[in-house]
Amino acid sequence: MSSRIVLEANDVARHFDVSRPALQRLLAGEKKRILRAVDGVSFQIVAGETLSLVGESGCGKSTMARLAVGLYAPTQGSITFEGQAMHAALADASLRRKMNMIFQDPYASLNPRWRVRDIVAEPIKAFKLLSSRKDIEDRVGQLLTQVGLSAHDGEKFPHEFSGGQRQRISIARALSSEPEFLVCDEPTSALDVSVQAQILNLMRDLQERLGLTYLFISHNLAVVRHMSDDLGVMYLGRIVEQGPAEEIFRTPRHPYTRLLLDAIPDISAVGRQRTPVGGEVPSPISPPSGCTFHPRCALANDRCKAERPLETKVGDVAVACHAVQEGRAA
Amino acid sequence: MALLEVSQLCVEFPTRRGTLRALDNISFGIEPGEILGVVGESGAGKSLTGSAIIGLLEPPGRVASGQIIFDGKRIDNLDQEAMRAIRGRHIGAIFQDPLTTLDPLMSVGKQLIETMQTHLKLSDRDAKARAIQWLEEVGIPAASERVFAYPHQFSGGMRQRVVIALALCAEPRLVIADEPTTALDVSIQAQIITLMRRLAADHGTSIMLVTHDMGVIAETCDRVAVMYAGRIVEIGPVENVVRSPQHPYTEGLMGSIPSLEARVARLRQIDGAMPRLNAIPQGCAFNPRCTKVMDRCREERPDLLPAGTTEAACFLVQGGAR
Ligand SMILES: Nc1ncnc2c1ncn2[C@@H]1O[C@H](COP(=O)(O)OP(=O)(O)OP(=O)(O)O)[C@@H](O)[C@H]1O
Ligand SMILES: Nc1ncnc2c1ncn2[C@@H]1O[C@H](COP(=O)(O)OP(=O)(O)OP(=O)(O)O)[C@@H](O)[C@H]1O
Ligand code: SF4
Ligand code: SF4
Ligand SMILES: [Mg+2]
Ligand SMILES: [Mg+2]
């Protein structure tokens, strides 16, 4: 079996300057404030497989997603797509066509003044995939049908659709360029479970049929488990545990992964009070020292407060935690 | 007395090719302190129900018939001005689309302060302190440092939480929450749900919670309404609807939920798609997809009637004969 690597991130970081305007800052004598949205992330995605990123809101998933399709340039580190440095891949139209992204916010990413058929056809025209009007029209109709809308819906404008219908329009558009690598940022968050099942089944079918590669982001861990080959758990801009998804779901090792899995709501829990996740996410502007999870971790000790844990391999899984490394996280 | 009483509500969109009926005879009530969940297929009319209640239907959409009564007074026929006074102050709304609610050019703190000062008597200092407090309530880390950040500097889930804070900060009596936790990870979701439950229990705030997340419904709501093609097909106490759904659509919905226990080759889906508004079949709107369809279902439309431990619009289960 070949395992060609489609996307590789090497120690990637993306920082944002969130200081107040220079003059105000000078007057108040403040230092620059840098927010480390992604801070040293490495992973590889093998062709035809799905890597999912999970983690609490604000941990840097969407920022990583944008980095992965070249919408942000990394502050540090490098990203390669099909063996090419990202900037070179972007300059090459035949490579650029191979990647696409479904954005987290389906509303903001649809032009309100365009008819849906033009929105979906745009990548087809931009990359000259089809030329005759008839062919384009048929293809758009087919794409809309695939996501559970109808060809007639192409005549309408985005505001005439419900939230979940708009999300499906953006999925149809993302698929229209026939990408080989698709970044899906919360692609089904606005869909009810039966339509969600339909879309997820479609995505898996396409993967099996055409060998698509996905970087998948969802806060719904059941969906993630269903979709993923590999999993990366992010906390404050870093991956704290990564490896085969099944293995991590079965035996979560990092204390943060365990906490995430414990917080899942479930329908057998009618009226039950969920164990709230202890503590809050610290500020990414001034993250805690050492292991950034230490203020919330029951296993934290002095070493955790002082020293940033490095990744240790436990079988196929890489975990960045002193307790795991020292064998005291049983 | 119910705080909100919706009866026989119909919402229509006049178009060149005839009138589309998007909500068809919707009736339900919400008691003070009650949390009513609303679930259903994408496009079923959940958001429209919310927009109709707060008087924000987008033209040409309009309430064609029926009534909406809030706190004993009819509100579906109020003019813009009168409705605006109720909205925000007495009825708070969390829209499905967080970006359109937020002003991109105004810091999140300023937006909270302005909203509170419009509806409550607060000094600038108190308003700022409360704005920070609300951001903390919805789980924004380092709220005091970030109170004057702009929406684009926040992540998707953080923006969604700001929208929640905006809807709650004027302490309304009814909150229409349309998919408030969709972009949120489970831990923040738990925090928001706890916050909503506390508001309902301590302040008697009533909440209409639209979400497709059955886990959230199960944990948060007292009752739940299931919508399909502009109609309520089932309504009842949450444990009954979740544990023993009566309507075949509800049953299919429960069966499509991916389980965390195991990875299956394919998720169960309800075959077919919901009918388009201009092609709703005669009789029971679910009949083309229903595995238990009978002749009668293609002609007569089932009413919402007691069935088992819930109320359902299905001939199969009515009269508790299941
Ligand atoms: N401005 C409009 N013009 C025409 N049809 C509309 C308009 N707004 C909504 N609709 C239609 O009304 C129906 C109900 O929409 P609504 O937004 O209430 O769905 P929903 O249940 O909230 O779905 P979702 O879960 O996807 O958000 C949909 O079929 C939609 O296409
Ligand atoms: N353009 C920006 N300027 C400043 N800060 C930003 C910007 N974009 C993101 N951030 C910050 O970076 C952090 C990570 O944001 P990101 O959108 O990647 O989070 P996320 O993991 O996708 O969260 P969510 O689950 O809420 O979507 C957040 O603290 C956010 O406020
Ligand atoms: S390194 Fe220490 S603080 Fe961090 S997760 Fe492991 S035990 Fe907890
Ligand atoms: S009324 Fe008939 S078609 Fe409709 S849900 Fe019941 S059995 Fe199925
Ligand atoms: Mg995001
Ligand atoms: Mg909606």
C-alpha cells in the first residue's frame, strides 16, 4: 500500500498582533500583545485518509485550517502540499485546484447577490473544468442534488434558504472544483442529524470512490469518530495528543483528551446535569508556563508548571504530557 | 398562564409562481421558566417560527393567519415601532447566524454596553463591568483583556458566545435561541446550557431552543417539538419524545444520530429528501418517505393529537394504539 503524503505541517505557527494602535500603546507604555493562535504544530495527512482536529473553541482549529490551504502564511515553520512548499503550490493553478475549503461560517462565505447556480459554478468556470453552458448547468444540478437540494434551487439567492440549506450550498461549491484535498471546518454544524448523516455518507463515498483526502474539523466527537483515520487534539494552539483516531477514542491518554471525551452530551442523559469541565481556557495572549494545561489538570506537579512537555510516543500515539511520560497517568 | 402562546400560525411567501406556505398551522405554548426544544429537518421552518415570533420575518414573508400571544397580549399585529420595544427588552433573540448579528466595526464590549444601556438604566462604569461579567458567563477567556476586541479577532465559537451574551444581557423574559451552541465544542456547550438552565430556574426566563443536537435537547429541555415541512409532527415531554418517539419521522431522526460507541460503515439516514415548499404532498407531508405509509396518509392530513405519551400527527399512532 502506498502512503503518499498530501499535506505536511512542520512546526507551524501563526501569531496575531492584537496590540492596541501604536500611539495609544506608546502613551500607555504597553508592550506588544501577541496572540499565538497556532504555536508549533506538526502533522502529516496521507492520501485518501482523514485527519481530524478537535479541541475547545478558540484553540486554533480554524486558523490551522486556513494555514492548510494557504489562506494564512505561517509565522514560523513550513507547510507542503503534494511535496511542494505552500507558496509554490498556490502559484501552480493545477495544484491549487486540487485543494478547497468548506468554511465554518456558511453565511459569510456565500455572496448574497449571486444566484446559487452561479455560486456553485464559479470554481468550475475559474478552473475551466467545463466549457459548455449546458454541461456546467448539468454539473451544478448534480452537485445540488448530491447535497440534498434540487437543481431548481440554483435559481434562488442565498437568503431564501435555511441555515442548513446554505451550509449544503457551500459544500456543493467546495466539491465543484473536484478537489483532491478538502479542508472541512465544521461542515455539518448547522445540519439536523438525518441530513448530516446524508452529507457524511456522501463525503465517505467520495473518499472511497475518488480517494479524497480530508482535514476535518468538528466539535461533535461522534461525527469525528465516524469520519477519522487520524486525530489531533489541540489545546491553546498546540497538538497535545495525536495518532490513530480509534486508538485515542478507545484509550485517551492525555488528561485534556480525557476531559474532552468526558464532557460529551448524550441522549440517554435526559435531564442529567453534565459534569462541567473544570476550569476555563486560559488566555492565548498570556498562556500559562510549562504545560499550558496545568491550571486545569488534576495531575499537574511542579515540573508541569516549569517545563513544556515534549511529545512522547506510546505505540502509534504521540502524547505531550509529563505524567504520561513518567508513567503516572494510569 | 403560558408566557408565549402560538396558535394556528401560518407563514407564507408570495412568489410569482404562487404562494409558498412555509409554516402551516403551528400551535404551541411556552410556560414561564420552561425550556421548549425545537428540532427537525433542515428547512422544516424552525428559524421561521422564531422570526415570526420576534416580528422579523424577511419580506415578502408574512404571517398569513393565526395568532402569537406574549404575556397575554397579541404581538403578531404590532407595528415595527411597538415590536422593536418588545424585542431586545422582553424577548431576546440569538440568531443562527452570529456574524450578521455582530457589528464588525464595533468592539464586542461596546456592543454589549450599548444594548444594556438601551434597555436598562446603567452608568458607563457599571455597564462596562457587566459587559465583562457577561463575557465571563459565556466563557470567553481573559474577558477583561479582550472586552474591546473586534468580532474578527474572535474565533467562530467565541463570536457565537458574544451573540448569546448580547441576547441575554438585557434580561429578557423569553429567549429565542436558534442553534446557539452549534459552533461550540462540548465543554463550552455545557457551560452555556448550564447558564440557560440557571436563567430558567432562577429568573423564570422562558426559552425556545432550536437545535439539531439531540444531546443538547435531552439535557436542557422540558418539552420538545419536532417539525417537518412547516408542521409540528410531534410534541411532548423530552424524555418521552427521545425514549419512545411516536411519529415515524421522529423515530428516523433518533436513529440517524451517530453513536460515539462505534464507527459504522454508514450512518443510518432517512431516505429521500424533505419536499420542497411548492411540492408538499397531499395528506401527511411525510408520506413519500414513510416506511409505514397507508392509503389514508396520501389523502387525509393527520392532526396533532395525543398518541402514547406525546402528541403526534400520524394516523398510525393516534389514540395510543401503538
Ligand atoms: N426569504 C425566503 N424566501 C423563500 N423561502 C424562504 C425564505 N426564507 C426561508 N424560506 C424557506 O422556508 C423554509 C423554512 O426555513 P427555515 O429557515 O425556517 O428552516 P429551518 O428549519 O430553520 O432549517 P435549518 O435547520 O436548516 O436552519 C425553507 O424551505 C426555506 O427555503
Ligand atoms: N484575525 C485574527 N486576529 C486576531 N486574533 C485572531 C484572529 N483569528 C483568530 N484569532 C484568535 O486565535 C485564536 C484561535 O482562533 P480559531 O478561529 O483558530 O479557533 P477555533 O479553534 O477554530 O475555534 P472555534 O471552535 O470557536 O471555531 C482565538 O483566540 C482567536 O481569538
Ligand atoms: S504535562 Fe502535567 S499539567 Fe500537562 S497534562 Fe500532563 S500532567 Fe497535566
Ligand atoms: S400519517 Fe401515515 S405517512 Fe404520515 S407518518 Fe403516519 S404512517 Fe407515515
Ligand atoms: Mg473555528
Ligand atoms: Mg434555521
